[in-house]
Amino acid sequence: MLDTMHQSDNDIRNRLLIARLPAMPQILIKLIEHLQADDAGMPELAALIAKDAGMTSKILAVANSSAYHRHGRAAGLEQSLVSLGTDMIKTLVISESVFQTFNSFPHSGSTDLRAFWKSSLTTAVIARDIAKHLEYPHVEEAYLAGLLHNVGRLALLATAPKEYAFNFTARDDEDLCAVEQRTLQITHAEAGAWLIERWNLDSFLADSVLYHHEPVSRLESAHPLIRIVRLAHVLANHADEDEAVATGAGLCSLDSDTLHVIINAAARQVGKSADYLGIDLTGADDIVAPPAYMPPPDPVQQRLSEEVRNMVLVQEMGQTFARQQGETGMLEAMTRSARILFDFNACVILLENPTGQALVGVAAGEHQQRLAEFSIALAKGGAIAASAQQRKLALLSRSGQGPLGIAEEQLFRILGTECLVCLPLVVGQRCLGVLIGGTAAWQLPSYQKRERFLQAFGNQAAAALETAFSERGHARRQIAHVAEEYREASRRVVHEVNNPLSIIKNYLSVLDAKLARREPVVGEMSILNEEIDRVGQLINGLADLQPTDTTQVTNVARVVDDVLRLFRSTEFMPASVQILVRMQDEPAEIDGDADILKQILVNLVKNSVEALRGSGNGGKIEIANRGHVNRERRLYLELVVADSGPGMPPDVLANLFTPVRSDKEGKHHGLGLSIVYSLVKKLNGMITCRSGKTGTTFEILLPARGSSSQIASVPARAMDSV
């Protein structure tokens, strides 16, 4: 990638900024102020000239020349001013000041300026005469504008001598401007206007320089100075083009006879002015002005340079957006940056509403009230809605084919523009909104060429907006997350409480039967007390934020016996279902809470009973202790719960251990296996499942007693059993 600073150095506009181009002479600034003062006369003009030694010398030299002086004694300054007259003095001061300024430009000393001076002086003289015919009040300003109308060519030569050396002598026409724009991204008219604007004049001087190559059709209602300079340029440089002259004459309402008089008089006046200024124009007419030269472009290098420049600009814009405080500041930065980068007359942003069904206006910048109430339904169609839905750039024109929707017409009126550029703000596959810029019709082709740049800007803006939205919604999402966790925990507790409540209900039935027979019920009462306590523990666990105590030691065989006692002594276990237990003789102890293991086994056995009951044929449930297993250098006890039921449906098996939709009745059904999974994880264990037509088997690995503090060492057979 090219260095950013290197890119800036190659940008002609940046080079103009750092170039040591001469400033406007102070005497010329004072003279313009003098010309704009209604009560200024000869005494003030004499006082102004007397302060400048070089200008005084020039006035004396002209006044004592053979054209004005007939006596032997040399004339002083005051006498010289009287003999020359106010008009000649003003012309000399303006011409000499500009001449000295032009000669101060870099590379002007080594360049043949005869043709340049001939064109500038001719344009100045013609502009002054046109101004007189139009009774324009500032005749000298018109003369100065004609002199300066091509100062941009000197500025470009000074800042880009290699790129512009040939075209400095090229024919001054619209083709030259096109070549300048393509090679330097700026025309000499733009460069000249930029230079004059630095002088901070309260005048349309810079505008007259900027528009002297504009089509006549665009200047019909322009300021008189702009029209004067445009016509003077045509007469000075293209007098042989009858159509151009006739069209230009219409700008100033002058007939052909008047134009011929002005052109013929200009030739004599230019020669005389050149003599007074000491400018040698000999042979200027013999210098051939070739057509502007456009070097063959390197498309690869051109595309690479453009891509690099655009990438750097987009990255800088992204950093600018990220530095903004709050969404309002960010949105204002986006519209401001878009106006600068893409030369939009106005710019607004429409964002997708929370439901994703409409684009709504953002109340920022101008037209806040109207934009705050502005909305475009995405489902109702329209060019802007289509741009957002298709995530494609759209260029809309009032004079385009097909009728516009009400929303588009409203935006045209709000922005007060001819055309709209609709740029979707896209991040990933989502469109957050649309940035809409107002522009002139003649600029639309440039936006088509810069589509990738526009899209990159839109993506950068969308990424910044998404970050801002994420920060805004962070607290809201946290609250929603906590609420959802609480709801999920509540569902789990209700589900788990149903198990002991079912057992209690069944035991109450057993208890009623025994009491009727006057049999002892001590065992049943003990179980009832245990299950009632377990209900209380489950409910309290809803608000328990403390981690599970894993320092407890639990005898697995004892917990299995308790679970079997619960199921065998109640009506929940059908007579057709058989439960088998295979426990090894050695002590089977794990690190973990016995109540959690009891919950796990109750859920699994209950699921197995329901699966066998649903098959209608009964079956067998087996709970087995397969001994110790070494997994990842840690010792586990393997506990298995298996049944001979019909197996799990494929959709349930595919989403095992997550809450699924169940065929069982009740709004909390379908949570059992997800609860089992979380409980096993709570014991720092692991669970797997195999299911088929011959039944379902759950294999649970629970941390063996003391395994947390020692590295397991068991035979390799244990690994094969997992």
C-alpha cells in the first residue's frame, strides 16, 4: 500500500496549498479599495502610488516617454499623474502589479510567456470595453478580471511543472479543461479561482475566473462580471469561431458591429499597454498553440491509485465517526463528511425503525421538525425503499422516467435539489438505513463512476452506527438477558418441583390406603418429609446465586436406592415396567451434592418410565455403575441409565439437551433433558446419549471422590468403555 503522505503529495490540491505562490500586491489591494470608494479622486490615487517606489518609477517612465512628454524638462510625479489621466493611471497600476505577480510564479522565468501575456492583455482590454458598453460601474475591476482569468495556468505550472509543461502552451478551450481534470483533477479555472479567493476580496472576481469556460447556457442570469469575462475570453481566444462569438454576444446583448469595433480597438490598445509595461510581444502570434495533450493512462495504476485514495479516506472517516460522542454527533458528522466528499448540496439520513418496516427521518441539522415526522413504508415500494431493500445505490431525478412517489417528491422539496443520491447504509447483510444527498443533474455521471467509493463510505458509516446502537442497547439487553434467565430458571424450577410433587401425591395415596388398613406409615412419612424439603430447596435455588459446593461426598448407590424407593412404592411405576440395578461391590463415591444427583436420576428414570408406558408393552429400565473411567487425566465414575423403549425421534435426538417441543402435555414439558444436562455440568461431569429402536442409554461421567486433587491412573480398558 502506498504511504498516505505520498498520496497527499501527489494530490494537486494539496500541492497548491503548500506551494509558495505569490500573494496579491498590497498596492493592488489598496487600489481596488480606492476604486470601490465613490468619493476617491486624484489626490488619494497620488498618495497611494507615492508609497510604492517601483510603481512611482513606472508611472514616471511612461509619463516622460515620447507619447506623453513634449518638453525637455522631466515631469515629476504630480505632473505625470495629471498628464496621464486617471484611467491610464489605473490601467498602469493594475497591469504592472499583475505583471510583477505573474513573474514571481515558480518556473515563469524559464517559460515563454509571450503568448500568455498577449492573451491576458487582450482579454483585459476587451473586458474593459465590454464593461463600458454595458455601463458596468467597476470598469477597472473588469480589466483586472480579464488579466487574471488565466492565472490558474501559471499556478498549475508552478505546482506541477512535469505534468503541465506541455499543456501550458496548449490551446485554451474546453478540451484543455477536460484534460486538466483527468490528469490533475482540477482545471486552470478552478485553480485560478482558488488562488484569488485567498486574497479575500469583496468582489465577484474569483467567480468570473472560475466560470470563464462554462457553457453560455448556464451563465445567462449570472453576475455581469462573470458574463463580461466569459465573452472577453471568447473574443480574445476564439474570435474566428463565429458560432461561439455569436452565442457569447448574447450574454451581454451586444450586436456584431459593436463586437468588431471592440476587437479592432483591442489590438492597438494591447500593443500600447505592452510597450508601457516593457513586455516584448514580438512573435507572440507565431507561437503555435497545439491541442491539449492527454497522456495514455495506465488503467491498472489509475485504478490502484483511486482505490488506495478512497480506502485511506474511508478509514479516516471511520475514525472520525468513532470519535463522536453520542448518536446525534455521529449522524451530523456523517452528513457533514458526505457533503464534503461527494459535493452534496444537502444531506439527510433515514434509519430503519425498530420493527424493520419503515425508514424514518433523523431529526438532525436543518429541517428537524419535518424529518422527525418523515417516514417511508418499506412494503409500499418506491425508489428509496427499493434502494434500502436491494442494498443498491440509486440515483433519482425529477425529470427521470416514470412518476415519483409522494415520499420522493417530499424529499426533493425538503432538500431543494434536482437529483437525489440514495446510499444504503449496509453492514453485513443488513441495511440500517439510507443516506440521501441532494445534487445537480450534471453531477450524476460522476456518482456512477464513484459507486464503489460511495458504497465503502456507506459501509463505514453503517459499521459506526451499528456500534453506537450496540452501546445504546447494551444495558437494555443486559436487563432483558437477566429477565430471560430468571424466566428460564423459573420454568426449570417449576419442572423440577413437579417431580417431588408427583411423588408426594402418589405417597399420599399409599399413605391413605395404609392408614385405612391401620398399617405402619413411618417409612412413607419419612419419604414425604424428604420430598417436601426437596421442594423447598428447589424453590430457594431460584434465588441462590452461590456456586454449587463440590466439596461434598456422595454415595451413588445410596442415592440410587432412594430413587428406586420413590418409584417402586408409588402408582407412578406400572407393573409392566421392571427396574434393574447393577452396582459394584466397592464403594462408589463422587465429589458433588447428593440432591443434584437425585434430581438427575429422577428425571432420567421418569423419562424412561414414560417412554415404556407410551409403548404399551412395558419393558426394562437398568441403572448400572460401570466403575471408574479416565478422561482427560481425571478420574470419573460412570453411571448408566438405560431403557428398552422405542428410542427417541430423530428431531429430538438432533437437539438433545436443549429445550425442545415435546408430545407430552403441559407447558413445561420438553425441559427435562436440558435440565439434566445443566445439572451434570453443575457437578463438573459429562453426559452422552445413544438411542435406537432397541432403546435409549444415557452414560454419565461424574468426578470420582478426590479426583479434583490428584491425577488419575487407571487401566486403558476404562477409556474404551466411554
